[in-house]
Amino acid sequence: MKAEFVNPFVMSAFQVLQTETRTAVTQGSVSLAESPLVSDEVTVLIGVVGRAQGLVLYGMSEATARAIVSAMTGEEMTVFDGMAESAVAELGNVITGLASGELERAGYPCKIAPPSVVVGKGTSISTLSIKRLVIPLETKLGAITVHVALRETY
């Protein structure tokens, strides 16, 4: 996978998480995965089409999702309801939207699909034949794992 495809997501995730949650973000060791992703308790999926094509996924525990939404809204989220789901989806949408702008500037124009959210741990999500770069992020609100499964198209 091209570094040009990954770096925009790392930079965008840091920027959006720090801005929206007012908390520091640190990155763990990046790894490459081939097998299907097994969803976390909350997983945001966003399709990417254009010169870069595939999926970007953001996985986290429900507790982390509620903490992030609480930090974003200033209201304590005690349950992961439709509003919390929408807020987490929008967070993934903003990160991916910023990253797609960086991809375009690097010569890979692309568009993103509206986000989908999988709630429930253990769902197998295939990225077909595209390997995933797994980027663990840590905040005081909890861990978020960014999965970037993109390939270049012509």
C-alpha cells in the first residue's frame, strides 16, 4: 500500500480527534493485515472511489464511542443511541473527507460514500483483495483503530 494513501488518514485523524474532543492523540505500531476485519463494538465504514479505491474503517469500543461523543457534544452519553451513532459516523466522515482532500492534492482524486456504522462486536468485514493498514490511536477517551484498505486505480 502506498504511503500517500495512509499518511492523509493519520494526519486527519489526529487533527479531527484533537479538535473535536480536545484531547491528545498518540499513535501505536502500524501493522498490515490481510484477513477480513472483525468488527469492534462500534465500527464506522466509509467507501472511497476514484484513483484511490477501497474502504476506510474506524473501530472502537462502545465506551470509547460514548466518551468521544460526550467530549464532542459536552453532554454525557450514558447509552449508545441513534444520536451517538450519528455523531461517531460524522466523525469518521470528517476524518475521511479531510484525508480525501489530501489524496486529491497528491494526485489521487477520489470521492467518499456516506458512512455506515456496524454496532456489535464480531462481524467479519471483508476488504476483498485489498490489504489493510492497521493504525492504532490512543486517547484519554479510549482506543480507536483506523483501518485503511485502499488501492490505486487507473
